[in-house]
Amino acid sequence: MARNRNLNWTATAKTFQAVTGRYWSAATYGWVGHGRIQVTPELLLDFSAMLGVASGDLAAVTGIEPPVASPGPATAGVAELIWGVRHLTASQLRQVSDLAESMRK
């Protein structure tokens, strides 16, 4: 599902780190996608926020129940943002990134 949003393994790792503060290696996300690593309830919730898929739907597909806690406000709208920037050129994406970074300061 990350690939459908033009996120390769490296982009997925960077996105998760930016959104959740958690970092796994890019290969680890690839292994999750290939079923070599078990998805944890917390990771399911992170994927739900990033992909814009209800955690209950992911739970139904994976058989893993999400934790009771919901993602924080920082994750709200992340899936829509990722979907919205997928058509930007690399130069345009850098401009957006630079602007966002300047707003954090």
C-alpha cells in the first residue's frame, strides 16, 4: 500500500520517522511488506495514519488489533498530504519541504 503512494522502502522509513518519531531501517519496512516481520499493534496504527486506511480495516485484513490509544494530532492528515504531493516534481517537493522546515523554526 505504501508503494501505491509512491513510497519506496527508504521513503517509507523517512515518513514514519517524521510522523511518529520511530525509526526502522528501510529494509525492515520492506520485510514487513513481504511478511517476514510481524506487524505490531502500534505499527498497525502508524500504517493506518500514514496510509489513510481505518485501523479497523487493517485489523480485519491482518488479524492484529490496534492498541486502544489513537495516533496523536501530528498524524492527522498525513495520508492526505502524501497523496496530494505525489504528483509534484522533485524541485517542487524540495520547495514544499524547505517551506515546511522554515515553519518549524
